[in-house]
Amino acid sequence: MRDTKHLKNMSPMIRMGNRFFRASIAIAVLAGGCDRKDGSAVKSTESATMKPKSHIPRSQLEQMFQGIRQKTKWNIDGDMLWGYFFFDPLPDRLNAARRELESQGYRFVDLFELEREEKKTGVYMLHVEKVEKHTINSLDQRNGELDAFAANHGLQGYDGMDVGPATPATQPATNRPPQKHD
């Protein structure tokens, strides 16, 4: 059984998505959260020449970036640690998606069953992360790509993302600042 109470005390991360659970973190202050209103899984209808459309409204991304600039000391225009979340009732499908995402440079963080009011829901969440630089436009595009990825892999959906500072331990070795040795 996965205890999600620790999400309330996550050291600094901003979460967008939260279809299945609410984490009491700074997103409530910075951007107001972001949920899919119709509850349906996203199906890709985009042609190969069109950019995939994200279920997360651009206006919420703009609010998130503005809130981070105003209320944190983070360099949102630089390398940040971006976490991405996918959900499905079948953990095997999420594990298959995990392997493909890892081959694309994402790092596996967790796969867990969601709980609501301390009861298992039968829905699992995959969390992967990657150190990246994003603008509002590039993040909107990435969210669209991940919505399409979820649909193309038969997943119930892509839930959204979180962001926090990229610490030296989370950065690729080529991007890490030099370590001071005494």
C-alpha cells in the first residue's frame, strides 16, 4: 500500500495535473492545479504534421511560470528537474511505457498504486523525470507529446508534470557544476 501523505511535505516541487490525488504543495498558490474536466483518456487525433495537443491549458502553464518567477528563487529559464506522470489500471502497460521512456533519456522514479482516502484505487501511477530547460511553448509541446505517447501506448492517460530545482545529483554528469574538494 502506497502512502501519499509524504507528498504534502515534498521538498520544493511544483505539481500540475493531480487527476487522482491532491498534494498540498505550492501549486495551489502558484497555479491553482490542473485537472482534466471530462475524466476521459486522451486519444491522439493529431496528424503527423500537427503538434500534439496537451490537455493542460496553456494559461495554466503561463500562471505556473509566472508564479515560479515571482515566488521562488528558481531559475525557471535554466535546467530544472521535470517530473512526468502517467496512469493506468495495468502496471505491466506502465512498465512497458517506462522502458521506452528510459530509452528516451527519462529516469524512472516510482510506480505505485494510487489511494483515495487510504483505500487502493486499482489505478497505478508511473513517475519519470528528466533535467531539461523549458519555455512555456516547449513545455506545452512536451505535454502534448506525452499525451500522445500515453494514447499510443494504450495507457489511460498522462496526468501532468511537476518541477523543482535540478540539484547536482539529478543533473547529467556533463552538466554538473564542478565539485569542490578540500
